Amino acid sequence: MATVADVFTVLTSPETTHHVEHKIMQISEILQPERIVCQQDISSKKRSLELLSELLAGALPDFSGGEIFDSLIGRERLGSTGLGKGVALPHGRLSGLKKPIAAMAILKQGTDFDAIDGNPVDLLFALLVPEESTDEHLQILAHLAAMFSNQEFCSKLRRCHDSDQCFQLVSN
């Protein structure tokens, strides 16, 4: 079974990211400012996933925050989505979801997320995809992994204090 580190290595390789960049949708197609929070005071992995679930549920009237949380935590139980260097990409699948959707949280201080490097996580980008989505799901994750492997980009995100500023940064 591949570890998160193995997947991250493959997803961020130049061959993969070059291939993905030509096919990937724009982040603005799956993320909107109302699903971004900055400088949040959260001290646990569970609470950070609850927050992301609430943000996503606000845009998905057919799904409850509990259903979304169950999807995200179910994936976490298979292995942490904490990529290291303060970044986590929690993701899950939802039956009945029509298209991918995302939410993002920037924490004031990092929280333990069982990340591969053992460091706390302060940048969280949650992704939900339709249950039958496979290739598209992997392409989006590859694009996100490439974005968040850029330390300059992550440093700029950590300095964001409002959702519009953050949205502009991740959309460009």
C-alpha cells in the first residue's frame, strides 16, 4: 500500500504536474471566498475537519455537515492527508455530489494532523468529489499538491488575513 509520502512524491513530480496543468480546472471553479477562513483559532484535527465540513455544507444544501465530516474523517482513517510542511489536503467522496467542491482554512497556529513529517498543520485545503470521480479527483489532488509544495506560495497564504486575499492568491 502506498503511503501519503509516496503519493505526494508522484503527484509533485515534474512529469505529473506538467501533464496535470494542461487538463486541470481552475481552482476558482471549485473554491469561492465564502468557503475560505483565515487566521482561525483551532487546536485539533477533528475541529479543523468539522470547520471545513461546515464551510462545504453551506454551499451544498443536499448534504449535512455531518455527512461531509464522515466522508473527510473516513478518508483520514485510511491514512493522514497531512502532506508535511504545515499542509493537509483532506478529501473525500460523496454519493450524489454533482461536481467537485473545495474549502480552505488557514489556522493561527498549527495543529497536530498526523502529518508525514510530524509537524503541525496550519494550511488545510478540503476537497469533495462525486463518488464515481476517479481520474478527475487525482488530477485535482495532483494540482493542489504541486501548488502547496511551493514554500513561497504557502508563506504568502500564511500571511493572508481575509478570504478575498486568500482567494486571489490561490486563483492565480
